[in-house]
Amino acid sequence: MTLIKSISGIRGTIGGKVGDNLTPVDAVKFASAYGTFLKEGSGALQNGRKLLVVIGRDARISGPMIHNLVINTLVGLGIDVIDLGLSTTPTVEIAVPLEKADGGIILTASHNPKQWNALKLLNSKGEFLSGKDGERILEIAKAEAFDFVDVDSLGEVISNDAYMDIHIDEVLNLPLVDADAVAKRKFKVVVDGVNSSGGIIIPKLLEQMGVECVKLYCEPNGHFPHNPEPLKEHLGDICKLVVEEKADFGIVVDPDVDRLAFISNDGEMFGEEYTLVACADYVLSKTPGNTVSNMSSSRALRDITNKHQGNYQASAVGEVNVVALMKETNAIIGGEGNGGIIYPESHYGRDSLVGVALFLTHLANLEVTAAELRASYPQYYMSKNKIELTPQIDVDAILIAMTEKYKNEDITTIDGVKIDFASEWVHLRKSNTEPIIRIYTEAPTQAAADALAIRIIDEIKAVAGI
């Protein structure tokens, strides 16, 4: 059982002992810290109004319990709550600025299995907190410096179940989304909603775009029928069903609908890395500009950006880092290679609805199959590995040694060490919690990516003397 406290929120497994897992006490404690943080930094109280926070959750079995604990903790701090109920991460992100709220919390452990849950924390822009703000919340939680209000000052709860529809409307109103062109193609699509919120909102979006939707695991009961991380090894059922139904493609989302993967019409994975590539290809063809992804994402986005005469840059891993660099470079689209699309024309957060709508419009305009579209992009293959070291080994010293060894190559050290070779790359990142180095490689063939990983692992072992 596990409890992970970080600058982006608190995440853990349900049950067990306080402080070791995500228990009711831990949920209340962290919600109290977040509410206290908002009260520290807001002028709302001085202006005579209560603070306002938007709350939504995915369909996890533990969702209603954590949901009630968090909402009533905020109420006890004198904070008003807009309760979206069953929702998605991007839906809450959109709701925060529309409601002029001071912050937002999404109750979801994203792609983690059903025994997990988490509090994801947003600022008043509906974006994830900065590292500095996250550190302050951790300090408040540790000190337990909470001051709850008297009975006459309690917050109020306003329920609003309209935001999934509002979110869909926001997506359909994007200038580059052409529902009419999509409807004319009469697409047939299979959707795997992993029995969470995506099973509601993605079929609704498709129906409003004139797409025939075949539902698979779209009952939002929190009983995930497979590991909810949208990776190939977990998606045999939808790959098979796409072929059986003669569908144009398949859509897979994670429980909180911020990661998006496609299955091509031939039942093969389109590739999570290529979700962003395809959407960026379409956006850049209509509105040329810059792009950003994190350092562990595919080089294919750089190639596509160059094709459209744009400038590509890579950020440190983490959505908050991607967003910061997107703002700095005025990027018109960006995201992460795990299927996360960030399209500022909508909002600065990973959003599967935006990705689905852009992908459908792209496919409709090109009049090609999903498999043909995927084959048209630069072909890269990844290998993801890790090497476990003993606690006595200095991981930083190993990374410094690898940097020195490859000093004549293109080196980036903003997040671990990334070494860019002519036709392949390797990214080395250390874990913040255990003596592990994660090793990501990419090359034009799977064999080359695997071989590069093996070579680097052997070199690390030699440096470490193991």
C-alpha cells in the first residue's frame, strides 16, 4: 500500500493506516492544506466574498467517499464548492475559469488501477499548480496549520451537472473542428471508456459529430475491465472489436480522460506517441506555429513541426513544464507522448475531447484511413527501461559521468540527461524516491532502440562498478 505526496497533489491506495495510504484522514488533511493555501493567497476574503473551488471526480469505486470528504472539508474552511459530480480532468480545468473560481480539484488517480485515488490540484486558471505552490501546500499539510470557520461562515455546495455538455460545446466551437465534414464521412468508431467518465463524454461528443459509436466498457461503475493505462498490452479487446465491427478506428481514454490512444482500422495501435503527432500535423497545416512536448516524447513531433516550418522545443517531463514552455514559445499545440494533447485555443491542459475532435476533422479532410495516416508519418520506435541501483551508489555522479562521456553529442540536462544522436536518442532520468535510473530510447527500428538501451545500461553498470 502506498501514499505519494508531491507538488502536484496526493496519490495513494485506499485503506490501511493513516500516513501510509490514502485514508479518509489523509484526504481531509490534504484538502485542508489546499483550502488553507487558497485562503493565504487570495484577495477574495478581503473583498468580502468566499473562496470558490470546482470539484469533479472520475468513476472510481472510492470516488464518492473521497468526494464527500474533500467537499465537506472545504465547506468547513468556509469555501464554497461547485460540485460537478462525475466528470473529467479537462472538464474541471475548463470549468474553473468559466466559474471565476479560485481553484479546482479533480479526484482521480488517472491511469492507476482501481485501488488508487488522488487529489489533483488546480489554480484559478484551471491549470496545475506550480512547483512552488505545491511545496507550500506540502508545508501546510505537514504543520497541520488549519483554521476552520464557525457555523455561520460555512461554505455552500452548488451542484452543476451541465459541464460535460458545456465542455463538448466548447470543443465543437473550436475553429479547426469541423463537425459537418466529419458527419459527411459517416465514420464508425469503437470507444473503450474503461468503465469511467470517458464512457459518457466521448460517445456524447461523437454522436454530436455525426459518428456512429460502438461502446466497449462505457458503464461508469469504476470496475476497470483491464489495466486502465492505455498501452498495447492492455487493449486486446478493442483491437479485436475494431476489426470485427469494420470500424474506421478505435478510441481509448484513461479514467479521467486526459490521455488518448487510437486503434487503427486494421486493429493495430496507432501509437500513443502519434496521437499528438497527428493532431499537430492537422493544426500546423491550418495555423503554422511552434510546438512543445516533453523530452521523453517522440522525435516525430519535431519532424512534423519542421515540415510545417515551425519551431519545436522539448521541456522537462511533466505537464506543468510543458505548459510553461508552450507559453514561453507561443506554441500553438503541444503535449506529452503518453497521448496528452494540449491545445491553447481551448485551454492549457491535456484534453482527450480536443484530441478526438481534431483527429476526426483531420481524417475527414484527408479522406484516408487511420492506418494510412499512421503510415505517412516518420517511423520511430521506443524502448523504456530502468536500472535499479543500490542506495549507496551516487546516481547524480553516474549522470555526470554519462554527460562527460557523450559531451561531443547534443546534450540536454534540464531533466536528467538527454543525448541526441543523428538518428536516435536516449533520455536518462533518476527517480526522486528510489535509486533507479529510467532509460528511454528511440530509434528508426525497434531493434535499434532496444540495442541502444542495452548499450547504455551496460555503460551505466560499468560506471557504477556493478
